[in-house]
Amino acid sequence: MSDSVSSFEECREAADWLRSHTPVRPTVGIVCGSGLGGLAKMLKDPQVFKYADIPNFPRSTVHGHAGQLVFGTLKGKPCVCMQGRFHLYEGYPIQKITLPMRVFKLLGVETVFLTNAAGGLNQDYKVGDVMVIKDHINMPGFAGNNPLAGPNDERFGVRFPCMSDAYDRELRQLALDVAAELGYCEFMQEGVYCVLGGPSFETIAECRMLHSLGADAVGMSTAHEVIVARHAGMRCFALSLISNRAVMDYDSQEKANHEEVLETGRQRAEQLEKLVSTMVARLERNNNSF
């Protein structure tokens, strides 16, 4: 990693600029995936900053991603919410697309909630299901494209961070408990997320391979952010909205498309907002623990 990519100084400059422009000191960070930006609209007394105005921030180029950082309170808890994230396929270095996680850390965030839209590989999953991520397969990492590659900065975390506990067990259990209370059990799942580089959707052969490796859903984000967030000591919870079923059959006429992803997000958005906001409220009661 070169000095110009996601250095401590760059992250601190962004964090200091944000601190000087908002009184909110967030302890919870939320990352909104495709079509799921409505979570940010739940924040009380919102302050909005366009990514383009924040020093050293990349810019979101994807339809369905607003490209702004929103500060406010959710259920009484100070929050910062990314409306739109960054992806490898936008051409940014992997360290740059994960820079917001380090800025979150420097702002005082302790717990990160991430959402994404993903293709369902598990044949029991239906479009509109919500999968709590219990683990991930980082395919770009197999080829050496890891956000922690390059010199390690001990101010963020250790050289070789553990990832066997990447997705917080207590938060996952809380999600399932809250879902049961809200009557969401019929569309809740728990499984393994696989990240690919994109932007092309997967071939049938790739879907079959990923499914045989144990992946339940496939997408183009989240895992890189989780790696950096865990490196910095933040707790992570992530969920995938199953926006399309991955095509696994050569006789199928189905084709994955981005509009389907956004439409599924619109249909399920309100329930996802209720799930995450209720979880945040429980964190608030117990000071980020249970």
C-alpha cells in the first residue's frame, strides 16, 4: 500500500473535518447497500455530507447509491450512515474503498452494521429473503487483493488479525431474536456470503462452484469492509437482502439484472429498517453489549 492510499493521516484528516462540521459523536456506523439507503432517512436531526466534500473520500458511482454520509441519532444512539458504498469494480484500490471504515473508527464508532443486496446460491432461498451473514469467503483475497496488504499501521490494528469471529455472534443472535419478535422468521436466513470483484454477474459455472464451496449468497461488497473494521477492533453485523436467485441451470431463461436488485430493496426496505433500528435500540440499552 502506498503512502497515498488510506494512510492514517488521510483517515484522520477526513475524521477531523467531519468532527469540525458536526457535533454528533457516533458509536454506531451503518453501511447501506443497493436500494437500502432508506436506513439513513430514519436518523433524527440528520446532517448530510456529500462524499465529494469530505477530504480524501472516494465517490460512489453506482445507480442506487446516494453517495453521502449522514449523521444523526437512531433510537437515541448517535450514528453515522453511509448512503452508498464503494466497490472494487468502480476502479478504486481496495484500500481506498475501505477507507470509510477507518474513518468510522477514528470518529469513535464501536459497532458497524452493513447491508448489501446479493444473489441467492442456496436453493432454499427465495427472492426477498434476508440472510444474516455468519461468515464470508473473500475470493479477491485468494488472489492477494486484501485491504490489509502492504505495510501494517499498528495504530489501526495488528499485522495478522483473526477473522474466525468476523461476524459478531451476539449481534447475529440478537438479529434472529428481534426478527422473531417482529414476525419476520419466514424470510430470515443465516449463511455464508461470498464476495467477487464484479461488475459482471456470475456465470452459471461460477455459481455452481461457489455453491459447492459452501457459499449461500454472492455479491460484490461487504467482506472487504468487515476485514478492515475487524482489524480496527469494531464489532460487525451484516445482512444480505436476497435480490435475485443465482442462475444454476443451463436451461434457465433467467438473467440477473441491477433493476431487479433495486426493486427487491424497495419492497423489503421498511422491514429491514425496523430490524436494524430495533437492534440499535437494544445496543443502546446495554451500552453496546448484551
